[in-house]
Amino acid sequence: MDLGLADRAYVLTGASKGLGLATARALVADGARVVISARDADQVADAASRLGPDDRVVGLAADLAAPETATRLVETALERFGRLDGGLVSVGGPPHGSAAQATDAQWRDSFETIFLGTVRAARTIAAALSTGGALGLVLSNSARAPIPGLGISNGLRPGLAGVAKDMADEYGPRGVRVLSLLPGRILTDRNRELFAATGDPERARADAEAAIPLRRIGDPDEFGRVAAFVLSPAASYLTGVTIPVDGGALRSL
């Protein structure tokens, strides 16, 4: 299938590794141009060099919690590529622990980055898109069902799914699509950390795989290909939805 990505331009946050990088890889492989960002300048530079030549890939060191980051991303895409066709907003996960155990400082810091940072980036990118543009928010299965030990995520992710739906309603008349992606257990650094936090990572992984109908942890590229599709013109009638990429782990319809 031709996804129609040739020479289209996208901005991606949290894209020096993990799900963001996997999505950038899938977009570039199909001919798109990308601006990738993350906080660590060295990691961003390394990821950009591995993705492709600098006329197709730009790396930008930036913190999503900073108010100016979203505008910098949009302006960089327009300056380097002359257009902006969409974006993927992905941020790191909040601290491990229950909602009751999390401190005010942990809630506040997570809200500033994960919630407000995502909302700010989403509205800035969406406002810069024209007909045919698409924006995806990388959330978590916790948007639909609480995950034990991830209390802050359980509190913030459902709200962001609601924000994406609200923005889909607002920007839909302009031909701009907004949707959410819900990764389940995918082998990223984040999931390695969560397995390690149990004290027995091998047992934790085995237990996680046993609860997934496909009986395995996902690969980041499996998520990246789905994300690239939903951001592409080939998915032109998808908006306002939350799409699990989890091997069937969610039991809700």
C-alpha cells in the first residue's frame, strides 16, 4: 500500500528512542521528512544521524515542559521543509507507584510535562496544520484501564484521551485529524525499567506475556508502523479514536 507519505513533513517529540523513534523510522522509510526532538542533545543527534540525511531528518534538543518547545518544532519544520503535515506527541512515563503514594511534587512535575506539555504541543501543532494534516498522541492502555503500580499514569492518560477527542471535534471541520495511540507492553526502555522495578524482571516479563493474547511483548517497530499509517493520508477517515497497539491485552470493546 502506498501511504502517501512521500515528502510530507512531521514533527515528533520523545523521538530519540523508543516509540517515537520507531515511528520516525517508519515515516522516513516511506519517504516522509521529520523533525525529531527529545531532551538529551547527544541522543537526539545520534538518532537523527541514524534515521537519514539532514535534508530529510532534523534533530532538535528540547524539553516538552518548556512553553516554547512546540512553537520551535513547528517553526523548524516550516523553515527546513516548507510544510508541516502532522505530528506525534510522545513523552516519558511518570514515576512508578500508586496514586496514593505519589507525592505532590511528583504529581505536579508529571502534570507539567506529561499533561500540560502534551496539550500545549498538541494545540500548537494542530493549529499549524491544514486540510489533510494529522496529529497523534502516544498515551497508554491506562487511558482505558488502570495499570497496577502506575497511579499517576492512571490519573493523567484518560484526561489526555479526552483532550484528543475534544480536539478532533474542533479541528475536524478544517480537515485535520486528531487521535490517540495506546501502546501496551512494548519492549522499550520504559518497560524494561518497570520490569526491573519488580525485583524479578524475568518473572515480571513472563507474567506480562501470559496476560497478552499474542503471548509476547511487542517490538517498537510494530507500534511505529501503526503510528505511521494513522498519520498518513491512507488513514484519512480516522479521527477522534483511541487505537490500542497491545497484542490484544485490553479486554474492553
